[in-house]
Amino acid sequence: MNIRRLATALLLSGAAVLVTATPAFAHTELIASDPAQNASLAAAPQQVSLTFGEAVTLGDTPVTVTGPDGAAWTVGQAAVTGAVVTAPVTPNGPAGTYTLAYQVISDDGDEVKGSVQFTLTAAAGPATSATTTTSEAPPSTTASAEPAAAPTKDSDGGIPVWVWILGAVVLVAIGLVVALRVARPKNSGA
């Protein structure tokens, strides 16, 4: 009979692990971007794109791009086609590290936030006509020092997988303790 109780406790612990681990797979994540994470670009892009693991919809502010000294790019109307979000951008700012931040909604309704960092090796300004003027000296002389790469965070806005794994381990440990207590033979005391 003690073996039956032990088996039941282990079965319940295993079921708890499976039930709690399932939500970890419910969130989409960023699988690709243009510009790519930690890319070094000689020229600023005119459009950014983000590719997710499943279809998404746009949040209130789906895409922003900021750079050194708070330089913000103008981001046009973002569009989504299935799992790909694209947005035209008007670059403006010095050479340095830029952050492409995103906020979208996954199919299950969860908000997905994160960012991609990339570096411009030359200053970026609004697109101009093909004429060249003498005032457009090589920008590398004005802002050649690039800041050190900051740690990046690419988050899907959900609970990290390690939390689910830790929870599963704790649940299994609790289940084993309960099973061992239930299975332990009782002493009559005499």
C-alpha cells in the first residue's frame, strides 16, 4: 500500500511539472531583425524589420529607435504581415550604439517587449538629395569615439524559461518529500 501512495505522489508531482511548464512555450520571441543584434553599420537603414516566432499584432508604440545622447529617429507607420513587423525610419544622430525597441502583441494576447542594439560607424541624418555640399564633411571626425557595447536584453515579455525550470524542480522536490513521508512506516512508539 505504501508503494501505491508513493506512485500516486510521484504521478501528481509529474503532472504538476507538466502543467506549470506549458505556459513557458506560449510566448513568441524575436527570431531575427534587420539590423541584426550587435550589427555594425556604415550607413543607417531606411527601414527596420523584426521577425517573430509566430504571428503578432502591433502595440501602441511598436517600434522606436534611440541612440547616443537620446537621439531619436522618426519612425513611420509600422506594418505587420504575419510574424514580420516592418517600419520606415528617418535616421538622425551621431555615430554610436543605437537601440531598436519593440512592443507587439502575440497571438495569445500577451505583450512582447524587447530590444536590439546595433552600432552606426558614421553619423546619420535625414535623407537628402544626391547633391553633395562642402558642409557634409566626413562625419567620422565629429563623433569617432563609440561607446562601449551595453548589455543587451532581448525579452519576449513573458516569464523566463529558467523560472519555470526552477519551479518544476521545486515541485518535484516537494513531491518527493511528501511521498517519502507518506511511504515511511509508522512506529507504534513501544
